[in-house]
Amino acid sequence: MKIKYLPLLAILYGCSEKPATQQAQVQKLPVIQISTQNATTYQDYPASIEGAVNVEIRPQVSGILDKIFVDDGAYVTKGQSLFEIERAPFIEKLNNARASLRAAQGALASSQLEIDKLTPLVQNRVVSDYQLKTAESAKEVAMGSLEQAKADVATAQINLGYTLIKAPVNGYIGRVQRKQGSLVGPADPTALTDLSDVHQLHVFFALGEFDFIRFKSQYPGKKLADKLRNVPPVDLILANDSAFAKKGRIDVINGQFDNNTGAITLRAVFKNDDGLLRSGNTGKIRLGLKFGKEMIVPQSATLEMQDQTFVFLVTPGNKVTKQIITIIGKSGTNYIVKDGINPGDYIVYRGYEHLREGDAIEPEKTEAANQLANN
């Protein structure tokens, strides 16, 4: 009896047959073409802020601090009284100087009387001219004593005036360092307080040699003074990363580079009529540096890894390779690239998160991507 195996063979054959291998799908990704264009990069430089005038208020005579007329942080005007040193000792010195002046005046008058008495006697040869010459010499000494007495009176008056310490400029008082009753003097290591005129701010920042050369080269003018007049207004970025309401202008460049840092100091001036900023604030000067015909790459098309920046470069055959680029600046949302890619190259604009080296893609040249790259 024959056993029929055909159905089983058919089943086995059907189970062993595999479906056709499906081809992997090629990703369709937007790409942009690298172009060159003029760009401006904004670089922030740490800056220190000072008032137009910063004055240490110090006593010019020694004595007991008798009165304090101001409080910490007060706004004062030029000529306003700030402190007073006890006046009584200086008044007594002035009185003594005036008494010495009167004595000197009397001595001069007495010497003149002696000359007036001896002159006719000498002329009539009653006495020798030696006595007259002695009297005239005594008058010269009296005149010198009188001048010295006048100078002592003037000095005593000046020192008495120094007991009242007044504000030399308008501005804001700093912390008052000494208390009433303290012994103060010109040789004290600490000033009584500081006074800052902050209606105009001086903001100091430094440029390295490379940035300074580029800074000078992009503005017209034969001399630095001419170039400074062509520098556009600059921004002051405060500690909270907000921009100060008013723009400033760079008006001074230091005379030499610092040998230790290799940088040169510049000064920008800002108006501060409302007194919103004070001397001692810190911030950053945001300076625009122009680049001509540089390669531009959107930041969104780059990948950062281990302090290096990459793009996915589209090679012939529409395969991608991870390429390191060198960035020399930032312009808005774009990077300014020095090398690693060339003008005319295509890079993946977005959707590269899951790409691997050598993956094939279907490039999609979108106008929106190119417009975004050029903003």
C-alpha cells in the first residue's frame, strides 16, 4: 500500500518559503547649500563700570569727627556739607595767629618810629649813622615777622575752613566708614566715604590683539580718533543678561597693550541720568565685528560633541558623513565657519538625530530651509 506524501511535502515547502526581502527605506531629509555672505558677529567682553567722577572724601586736617550730615547712599550736590571736624581747636589757633599778627604790626610801627627819630639826628650829625642803619635793619626784621604773621593767619583760616568737609561734585555717597567721635586725619588709610558722579558712566573693557586689529580695520579713518567716530553705538549687557536701556559710544583707546594679558583697554561712555547704575557695577560690552564673505551655517544644523561641532555633509551618492567644522563667530542664529566645509556643499538641515555615518538619504532642497539659513 502506497502512502501519499505529496500534501506533507507541499506543507513543508510552503513553510520553508521566505517572503521577499524588503528594501530599507531611504530617509527624505531637508538639506541646505553652503554659501558665503557678509556677516556681523557680536562678541561680549567683560567690563567694569565707573562713574564719570569717583572721589575719595578725606579730611585735610586732623581732629575729632564732630558731625555727620549725610547717610550711606545719599545723593548730594556740589558744595553740600558732608562732615564737620570739631572746630574749637582751630578757632583758638586762628585767634593766636591774629594776636601774633597784631604784635608784628606793633613791632613794625615801633621800628618805623625809631627810624623817624634817628633820621634828623643823623642828618645833623648828633648821632652816628650806625644807629640809623641798625634801626632800619630792625624794621626789615619786623616786616618779615609781619608777613609771617599774616601767613599764619591765612593758614589758620584755611585749616578752620577744612573742618567743614563739603561735596566737590554732585553724586551718590558710598558707605560712611567713620563714626561720630572718631579721630580722623589726612594720613588715615581709609577714606571717610566715596562720592560718585554717575550721571555719565565710563565702562572699561579689553580687546585681545587679534580682535583689536579686526576692530581697527573695519572702520574708515586714517587715525584712531577718526575710526572711533565711525564706530556704531554699543550695548551694555548687565549682570542679569538684560541690555541697558541706553546705548553708548566708544571714545577712548588706551595708549598701550598690557604686557601681562596681551590686551588693550577701551572705554565706552553711557548716559545714566536716572542713576539706575552705580559705580562698581559689572557687565559686558557687546561689540559688533563685521566679517566679509564668510561661510554661514545655521546653529540648528550643527551637532556638538566633546567640545567639537559637526555637520552631516552630503557626499556624492547622497550619503552622509559627519564633518568637523571650525567656528570663528556667531551671527544671530548662525555660525560663521572658517573651514571643514566649502561653499557649494550641501549639509543636512534637520532630522539628523538618528543618522549614522554613511547612511543614504534623499535630499530635499527646501526654500524655507535656505531662507532660515540666511536670516
